[in-house]
Amino acid sequence: MTIFFINNDGGGFANRIDIPDGMTVATLFADKMPNRNAGDFLIRVNRQPAVADQILNPEDRVSITPTKIEGA
Amino acid sequence: MLSARLKLRLAGHLQRSWPRKLPPDPDSRDWWQLERLVEKLHSSRRRWKLAQDRRLSLTLPTLYQEIISTLDDLDRSFNRIRVPLDEATDEFNPSPGDYSLHHWLAELHQLEEEFDDLRVNWKAKTISVTTDPITLQEIHLGRFSIVFGWNRVGTLSGSRCFDLIALDPNPAQNKDRVTHPHVQEEELCAGEASHPLENAINEGRLADAFLMIRSVLMTYNAGSPYVPLEEWESRSCGECGDSIDLDESRSCETCLGELCTNCAGSCCQCSDTRCPNCLSSCETCQESCCPGCLETIQRKALCSSCIGRCAECHSRFPKEDLSADSLCPDCLESQESNDDSDPLESDISADSSLETLPVDVTFC
């Protein structure tokens, strides 16, 4: 299935991506943000706070935004 | 909370403010950056080969790191070029200017949920939210209003569409316009957030942009602040520019300038603190004095320690001009000329007590 994935870490891109059916928020995070701590990010599914074991649905909008970003 | 009617009106303004989809630009800065990164990668590879040939094993780990970092940058650079090309070929992925009112209403709704106090200023064409009080390394910086000007979209870069206004300002001691280590004159130096912020604005992800700005405000990057937090509450010396801790700060009592302990001078007479510009030197002893403690005697600026009185005429003179008997030059000259004339007259004039003798006293 396809979801709309927004990664505001690093370059900050929004893309449609294919994920396996039944994928949870935690699995998606681990896949897209390896070795990162989920507590350091605001994770929203369809603009709402999400829980780790929330199962994603087709066309969901998932955004990941760091809570700490270094200015210059 | 904005009413549904106001939100709808605001969504309409946002929809009209975002530019329509632009074709990819072959002259964009992204291409230039990509070419630079490729050159950098070539250079790193040459040095790697050289280091390997010469068996400079100690330099290899640094080179590996450099190459990995360049490859990461290249990855991002490729994406920045790739995404607009993908979008240009994807007719189902509209530009924000083509987004429906529903999209903008959803953005506004999310903003309200994330920040509680979404406000709009129709005249200034701005949307603003307020952060919680921000404290970095025990320095209280207060709340910030994140103000987004929708009329700046398409003309200014992502972070410059925003103003950051300190609501409880605690600016750096020496720079009133620096209200946060990464905010100067209400403008955020977004650092690592620059690209994602730019992308969020370009893609009409307004709530994401506000969230990223809040994340920057809540983070301290000791590597490149406008003013380091360590110096936030210190002052700088008006003379040498070095920072001064509050308890070591001195103030010139004439011009009120801040001074460090090294640059603070004091008057040798009244001991008041003065900066070098507000101190003069006694022309005799060369000690530092404030102008109030110097007196001009015989055209010389002197401290009170260097001023004496003539024992004869009692006029004030520079001590260095008085004789060993504390006589001024005139009195000394007069005395010497009297010594050379009638010794009796001289005795009379010298002995002032004779002036009080009865008039009938005669001298032989």
C-alpha cells in the first residue's frame, strides 16, 4: 500500500512510499530513521499524534519532525 | 481559537498566496552545489589513493569520514534536483498553489492543535502562534511569537517568511537585538532546519514549518550562535571588548562605560573608577587623575600632591618650582636681591616682627 511520508529531518522531503500492509508507526520509524530515538521526534499520522503500535492505512499522511534542530 | 468562518477566509488567503507550480530550473543553485560536491568527492578520492600509496594509515579514517559526509551531502543534493523533476512529471501531485481549501483548513486545524493560540492579523497578512517559555542551559529566554507573513511566500526563503518576536525578552547583555542564540533582529538563523523549512513552505506544509521553527528555538547549537549562552548575561568591556562576568564589571564614573578589571583605572586623588579616556596624567608625577582632581597651576595640570604654597607670598605653585625653603621663584629672587642690598634693611624686612615696634623706636 502507499502512504504519504514526510520526513522533516535532514533534507526534509515529502514522498509517496510503498509499505507492507499492517505496518505500524514504530516499524516505519525504525525503517526510515534507523538508530534514532522516537522520543526525539514529533510523529503525526493524519496530523494527529500517533502511538507506536498504530497500524498504518493506505493514503495515511505520516510526518516525522525532530524536536531538536540546531540553528546557526 | 479562530471561528470556522475566519479559518475559511484565512485558508482562502493562503491558497491564493502560494505560487503555482513552477517548472524545474536548470540554472538552480542545487545544480551548482551538486557539481561542487562531485569535485569534492574526486579530490577526496585522489587523496585517499595517495594516502594508500604512501601508507599514511593514520590519515585514512579522517578521509573515510570526509567521503562518507560528502556522499551524504550528494544524496541530499540529488534529491533536491530529483524532487522538482518528479513533481513536474506527476500531474497528481499539485503545487501548494493548487491545493484545495480543505488542505489549508487542515493545516490551520493542525496549527491550532499544536500551539493552542493561532492568531491572524489581516492587515499585516500574518499568522502567529506562541511558544511555551523557552529556557536553554538555565537561561530564561521567555515565550516567542512565531509570525508567518503569507505575503512573503514566493519572494523570500523559507525561514525569512517568519519573524520571531520575543514576548518576554531577555536579550544578550551586549546585543539587544539578539533575543535567542539563533535569533537576531527577529530573524531566525535556521541552520539545519533551512532546507526542510524551505521544502515545507514550498510544499505548503505550514504546520510542519511552524513545528520546525519551534524545534530550532528549543535547541542550542553551541557551534554558531549569535551570542553564546555562556556570555548571555555577561557584559563586554568598552575598552578591550573582552566579556566580563557581572561580578567583575566596573563602570567609569564619568562616561558610565562598562570596563573589565584590567581596563578600569582609578584617580590617584579621589580613587573613583575611570576608563582610560576619562583619566589624565599629572604633568609632574604622571599619576592618573580624573579631570576634576587636576588643577592648572602656572599652566600645568597638576594633582594636589604636586601643588605647594610659597612660604612667603602663600601663592600656589607647582612643588617642583618651589625652592628648598618653599619659596616661589619671585619670592626667592626678591629674597636674593634683598640679601645683596643693605643688610640692615634686609634684616628689617626679613623680620616681620619689627613692623609692630612702636614708632618712636629709633635705630642706630
